[in-house]
Amino acid sequence: MLRIAIVGGAGRMGQIMAECLGERPDMTVVALVDPNEPRDCFGAQHLTSVQELARELDAVVDFSTPDTVVATAAWCADHHVALVIGATGLSAQQRIAVEAAGEHVGVILAANFSIGAVLSERFAAMAAPYFERVEIVELHHDRKVDAPSGTAMASAERIRAARAAAGRVTPPEPTERFSLEGARGADAGDGVRIHSVRLPGLLAHQEVLLGSTGEGLTIRHDSYDRRSFVGGVALALEHATTHTGFHFGIDDLL
Amino acid sequence: MLRIAIVGGAGRMGQIMAECLGERPDMTVVALVDPNEPRDCFGAQHLTSVQELARELDAVVDFSTPDTVVATAAWCADHHVALVIGATGLSAQQRIAVEAAGEHVGVILAANFSIGAVLSERFAAMAAPYFERVEIVELHHDRKVDAPSGTAMASAERIRAARAAAGRVTPPEPTERFSLEGARGADAGDGVRIHSVRLPGLLAHQEVLLGSTGEGLTIRHDSYDRRSFVGGVALALEHATTHTGFHFGIDDLL
Amino acid sequence: MLRIAIVGGAGRMGQIMAECLGERPDMTVVALVDPNEPRDCFGAQHLTSVQELARELDAVVDFSTPDTVVATAAWCADHHVALVIGATGLSAQQRIAVEAAGEHVGVILAANFSIGAVLSERFAAMAAPYFERVEIVELHHDRKVDAPSGTAMASAERIRAARAAAGRVTPPEPTERFSLEGARGADAGDGVRIHSVRLPGLLAHQEVLLGSTGEGLTIRHDSYDRRSFVGGVALALEHATTHTGFHFGIDDLL
Amino acid sequence: MLRIAIVGGAGRMGQIMAECLGERPDMTVVALVDPNEPRDCFGAQHLTSVQELARELDAVVDFSTPDTVVATAAWCADHHVALVIGATGLSAQQRIAVEAAGEHVGVILAANFSIGAVLSERFAAMAAPYFERVEIVELHHDRKVDAPSGTAMASAERIRAARAAAGRVTPPEPTERFSLEGARGADAGDGVRIHSVRLPGLLAHQEVLLGSTGEGLTIRHDSYDRRSFVGGVALALEHATTHTGFHFGIDDLL
């Protein structure tokens, strides 16, 4: 039974982690660390700082802010407690501080803990060298202010790299007549086109479409809820508590 | 039992009509009219010109060229035989000649005889006033030289008109940051975006996606084979043999 | 500006209605009626019974229990206030009481206020007579205890009725060899097959697939959130405040 | 430039191979072997038996019948020519004879040369241990006489095996109330449900749907045309002409 503390435990992701990790048979959440009062403690103790944490912990999950993450990493290194970090936006210097903790304990930092998203990207990259053309359709709610999505950009880059490594070159675009500009989407390199759909109601969805003579392969990922991160965090916890060292992303753990 | 002749019977669509209309229990194909020898006559007689047609016909289906269509229309008007035309590219003058035949017999001219495509467009227009935003994703094989497809342009126009008639205005685009140009597709008016996917393997597919708070409606049409026109031609034949007058499109017959 | 009270305002749907109807420019929510304290009043007054309601109301929205609905209907009839009911499970007698209120004011009772769901069902029924076969795939989260879903059963019945009315008969099932029982789903009559997928992560989704030679039409509805009911309730409010009489369902209002 | 002969070259797959392999820049089809006259020779020589083949061949592709395949394998072993076999229905003894040829030359026997289908199955098996539940929806034209499809059965078995190997157990089915039998599809073991849709118009399509809390991953394969086998055959030819030994399937070559 892993004994876990959640830093940023009053935040949106922290609350989800407190609720969902606590429901797993192999984990118990003993403390929520946050300067703010959590809406729900889910049976754990509320502390305002990592300094107050007891030593009988197996791991810390941190979904707080970059500054706090650095303090958490130092504490974990000192007390030999594994660390899984979901906070984003670390500066280069903050990242170095976090990586340093990996010399003493298991530390995993990831931007995306969704196992489905990570596998989607991997499968797209694995399949890309075997198909003539690849396009991406990503669909999000209409409050999203950027296009294409960061995930689509990252997927396109992995697809492009996999094709380049295999010596696969996308033939030139045969489309010649455009009645409307923009119809063919954005070219993310090597002819990998990205199409961004924005509609109210939608959550976060992505399809990678691969086509060759006579057949098509589609890899679709649907994110319905942030609780989709729980599985990936649990996987990272298992790894960090059994392996010393710093690790970026959960792709290698799958 | 309708007795039918097919003009342009040696062409690709003519051969499909000869085979598939002939399989229907309520029709018999008695003649294929074409200057070229048909690959298969499917039990019908081969004639080289409409002038050779016997009078005991109920209807003519014409998938030939504009010039021939005008001659066919004149013959049908003279001999009181219904006419269904699938040939495209008629000039204004040729169209007038064809419409004139409708004063004597039933004449139906249509660009698209696919019942699924026609219903898709109708449903999209019916639903459009009730949703906040609408986008179209059309997917075709990579030999298609134009984008967006003509069908997508026509669908977008009907959607726009239906929304305008209902006083529905699409709110301004919230997307602000574009890492790549073209990601949001082509704006076909009133914020109806069209995204054109081109991949080998694909045939002809279109999705109209409608979104509102908490829900989405998708109307998808897949064209796998030109034989999908047979149902619409049969419907047009039923109508043309029972109603005098010129009719454009099969939408009103459904 | 419609002045609205929400009965059952402390319940899950009541809270959503209070929040979302209140955000519309043409409506203001003045009171939440519920024996329980609402988590949020969204600026409205909290009352414990309809008897306490002031007369200057335009309409009442009731998402409470059958017993309360009957009392609400009596109050609305007496005070000439329109009524929209989303509560389910009324007995025959309770339904009669509710319908009686329709002699004095506009009353709309509906099981499903999702405009997308209602249109999906309508389009499926409209298209069904024109296709050779129809199947339904409905996909829900894995906590759903019944299969097929009530919506799928209702859709199948409307499809069957539309085909019967058009004299369309589904040809006998050609499948002969079953390596596993149940693969072809449930037969809901006239060969309309229903397939129920149950997976964690999913919300509520339904696809009606219609097929004929060479083409397919798919009508898909995705429910992501109960806020999808707000549009339909607003539509019902518009109608009930302008038309006396009882109405079941919102289909006719679209 | 690989010099290739096609046994069964007058058959449907043989004709596709003759046309499509011949269009590749790295291959030339020099002979079609078939007792029947091929409809089109695509510039190759027509022979009636493998005995007539010249020695300057690099490889033989055999899409004929089991008996012929055995003779082809013997000839290839004797003349040191690589062999790729797409014929199905070999008896155990015929298979032994074919495998024996692999002691002398490269021999690849496969039931499915579609790269997309092979990758789909592999990805489904790779992802299966990470998700709570998995279901398969396979969709085929309505002339298919068996259900579920052989591909779906094979996919389900690989998914089951991958989950078992990872110690993943599917929780018991929560569905309790069935208004119609068969709605939940066929159980292919470990709760992997298969749903078989049969509609005219459809070709051959399969979706593997994987679900966990808050997210879903879908792997879809669409077969539009038998020419989808060409890529896999070309891959097998590359391998067989460079590696001695018998190989079943193309999965390991990807």
C-alpha cells in the first residue's frame, strides 16, 4: 500500500487525484498540501506546506505551481520520497532543480498523463512510415483559443520524424483548384495536414488518419474528463517508487 | 413493368444503370443506345441512335453528353416517353431545350442521384438553425483536384441560408493564436468552416458536425460506389412516368 | 424578459437550469423552489413550496418529483403561469392531472429536452424508408444497468413504424454461420438491429446507420453534458408562454 | 529491379497483383502463370504452368489454389527463387510441404497482406492491458454469411491474451436489465464483446474501442479495395528475396 501526499491538493487536478488515487486498492492518500483549504479532504490530512509532511510517505504527487514544485523536489530528495509532477510551465532553471532530485529518488515529470493520448501518439508514429499520406483532425470545444492544438502539433512532429527516419517521402499535393482558401488545413511539414474543428459541446478529441491504396487506418483519442490522468499518475507512481532517476513523460513506462 | 432505354449505355454510368435497373423487379431494360459497342448488353438490344428506338418505351435514362441529351429530349417529347437525365455540363441553351421537353412529358435532370447525399444535405439544413456552430469535414481520395468538394460547398450554402432565414447568427471565432495557418479550414460564410481531407484509399465521404452546449449532432454520408445512384434514378423514373413537367434534382421527390 | 421559477431547484437538473437559463439574455430566474437548500441560488430567491411563489411569474420549470409536479400544475393553472416539466415517472393519474392544467395554460411535458437527440430520431425515421437496412449502435458508460438504452428502443420503434408506413420490408438476414451467439445484436423488429457498447469513459452516444447499395448514411448524437437540455427547455418555455394547451415532447416545436 | 512471376495470374487477386506490382518502380512482372487465359496480361508473358518459368526470376507470388501452391513451392526450392503465398485453405500436409521450401529459399505465407489490418490488430493488443474494458464493432456488407468476422475473432483473441499476460482482469458486466436479448453482442472471452453490423453499401471495417475512466481510444481499419494487399505483398517480397526461411504472416516484418 503506497502512502501518498498530494501537493496542490486544493486545486482542480489535486482534488481529482485525492479522490481517485484514494479509491485504488493499492494506494492511500494521507495528506493534501495546499495553502488554500481543500473543498474536500477525502479522509486525508490538510497541511499548508511540504515542510509539515511526515517521513512515512512513499511518494508525493505535485500538481501545484513551478515555485512550489522546486521546494517539493528538494524535500523529496532530502527525505528519500518518490515524486510525480504534473505541474507545467517550469523554467529551464526550475527543471534543472527538479532533475537534480532524480539523483536521489525516482522523479517523473510529465505534461500529459493520459495513457490513451500517449498510446495514440505512439501508434500514429509507428504506423506513419507504412502509409502514403497522413492527416490529423483535432476537435475541441469552441473556447479553445489556439489552433492547432499542442497535442496535434506534437503528433505531427513525431509522424514527420518517423517518416523521415524510414525514408518515406509524401508525394506532392495533387489538389490544384481551391474555391476557398484554407480548405486543406495547415501543413505541419512533410504534407502532414492538421484540421482544427471548434464546436461547443465538444471536449478534446483527435483523429490521426492514415491512407494507402485501398485502405485506411484511423487512431482516435477522446478525452472526456481530467480523471483520465489518474491511470497515468498511478503508473508513474509505481515506477518512481521502484526506480531512482529522473524521467520525462510516461511514454517509456508503457 | 417499366420498359426503359439507356442512352450512353456503353459508358461507365450507363453500364451500371443497365445492370442494376435491369435487376429490379419493376423494370426491364430493353435497349442501350450508344455509338460505341457496350462491353455488356445485359440482355438488352444495342442501338447507335435514339432515332432507332421503338415507341413501346415508358422511359429513357440518359447518362451521355450534353449534345446527345438535347436530341434525346426532343425524341422523348415527340414520342411521349418520360426522361431522366444524369448527364452534366449542359449549357444554358441546352438546358432550355431540355426544360421544353417537360411541357410534353415528365423530365427530371439531376446532378446527384444519391438518396443518401440528398437527405444528408436536407437534414444538415434542417438542423442548422438549432445549433450554435456548424462545421463540415469532407474526405476524398487524393486524386481529387479541387477543394472543397462541390458537395461541401453546396451543403455549406444551404446551411448558411437556413441559419439566415431563422435569424441565427454564428458568434465570432474565439480562436486567437494560430501556430499554423489554415488550421481552422475554409470559411464558407457565416462561420461555417470546411475541412478537406485527401488520402489514398478514401472514396467520397462527408460529415456535417453541429454543436451546442453539451451536445453534438453529426450527419455523415459515405459513397462507396456509383451504384448508389441507382436508387435515385429509380425514384426519378417512378415520378417522371407519372407526372408531366420538368424537375431539377430529386430532393423534392423524397 | 421571461420571469421564471424552478421547482426542484436544489436538484442536479434544477441547479443546471438555474445557472444556464439565467445566463440567457431573454430570461431571468427569480426563484428556486425546493424543500432542500440549493447549493447555489444564482441570484434567485429560495422558497420551499410553490404556494410561496409570487404571481408576477411568466413560467415555471419543474424538474422535481411526480407528487410535487401535480401540485405545481394546479398552482400554475390557478395563477395562469406556463409550465414546462422535465420530471419523469408520472403515474397515469398524475399525468391526467398535469394534462388538465393545459386547459388553462401552456404545459409541456417531455422526457428528453435535447434538441440534438430529438432531431436525430426524426432524421432517422425520415431516412429509414429509403434505405435497405438500418442498424443502431448505442454507446454508454459502463455503469448503465440496462441495454438497449431507452432512446435506442424508441428510435428503433420510430424507424420500424416509418418503414411499415412506406411499405418497406427488410429482406431476411443473410447471416448463416455464427461462431459466437449475440454477435448480430438485438432485433428490435423488422430487422432493425441494436448493438449496445458499454465502456468506462463514454458518456451517452448513439449512431443510426442506414445502408443501401453503394452508400451509407449515419446519424450520430453525442451527449456530453446535461446542460444539453437547456436549449430544449428554453424552446419549450417560448412555446408554453405563448400557446395554451398540453403538449408532450418537444419534437413538434422544432 | 525484382523480376516476378504471378501464379494464379488470371484470378481476381492475381490480376490485381499483376497490375499493381507492375506499377512499382522496383519491380517488373515478367510472367502470369494460370491454366486460364488472363483477361489482361499487363505486358507479362502468359504461361500455363510453373514448369515453363525461366530461371531468371527473383520471386514468385502465388494466389492460386492449395494444390498448385505445393507445386510452386517445390519449383521455387529447386530453382532458388523466393516465394510469397496468399492462397488460403492449405491442409496440414500442404503446409508442411510449403514450410520445407523455406529451408532453401525465403517463403512467406500470409492470410492477410493488409498492412493496416495487421497494425490495427497489433495496436489493439498493445493498448489492451492499459484499459478497463475493450469492445469490437465490425461492420461488413450484408452478403457476408458469418458473424463475427474472422478478423474480429482473431483480434479479440490477441486482446484477451495480451490482457491475460499483463494480469488484467475485466470486471464483471454491470448490465442487469435486458429489454432485448443480444444487445450486448457476443462475448469473445474476458468480457471482450464483439458487435457485428451488416449493411448493404459497407465494405469491410473494424473498430476496436478501449475505455478507461475519462477517456477512450479507438483503432479503426477500413478496407475499401483488395488492392490494399499490394503494399503487404511488396513488403513480403522484399523480405523473402533477402532472407532464407519460412515465415507465417507479415506482422513480424513491420
